[in-house]
Amino acid sequence: MEIRLHGITKRFEKKQVIRPTSLTIDSGSFTTLLGPSGCGKTTLLRMIAGLETPDDGEIYFDGTCVFSREKRINLPPEKRGLGFVFQDFALWPHMTVFENVAFGLRARKDTKDLQTRVREALRVVHLEDFETR
């Protein structure tokens, strides 16, 4: 899925944490947001996922607008079809790496070929040897 941000901004009280930002993430690409603590990486990801509402700008998934202040569009997170894994490694410490990766698919009852899909996702990020940890 291509993700396109156009002029996204975000403020918390008087502090602007995301200045007007435009970005295109091509379908199938591997993209990293890198920066110091507090620079807005997590806020940007939360806005893409729909967990945070931008103050301005637009967000598109494969050409479909999922957020636009001007057009009054704000698709809720559960309708955006994205997974979001928080940084905290202890989020589900009782579950294996495989179970953590499978969690989102199971939550939306999308379990067809679950084992194959989870193992492929682990292979892509070079974690296939850690699935039972």
C-alpha cells in the first residue's frame, strides 16, 4: 500500500511537534523514521494509524483519502487496515515472537494461512530464528 502525507501538522498545546510534512511511502518499501527522542516520529506514526488526529493536511492510502481536515474525512483506526506495534517489548511478555506478530491478524479474524504469513513476515525482517522466544 502506498501511504502519502500532504502538509500534515500537529500541535500539543502551544508546542508544534510536526511542522508541515509531506511524504510518500511506496508500496512494498521499507521505511525508517530516524531522529532523537521527542522529534515526532511516534506522533507521525500514530497519525497515519488514526490514533492521533492531525491539525491539518491529508493522508492517503493507495490514493484513498483517510484523513483531511478540509474535506472533513477522518477514517477511524479500525477501518484503516493497519497494524501498529508499540516500542515496549514487554507489551505481551507472556507471548512468543510468533504470537506477537500473529496477534493483529487474529484480532481481526484474518487467520487464513496464518502460520505461513507470520513466518514470511518474520523472514522479511530476519527474525525467523526467534519465533519461539
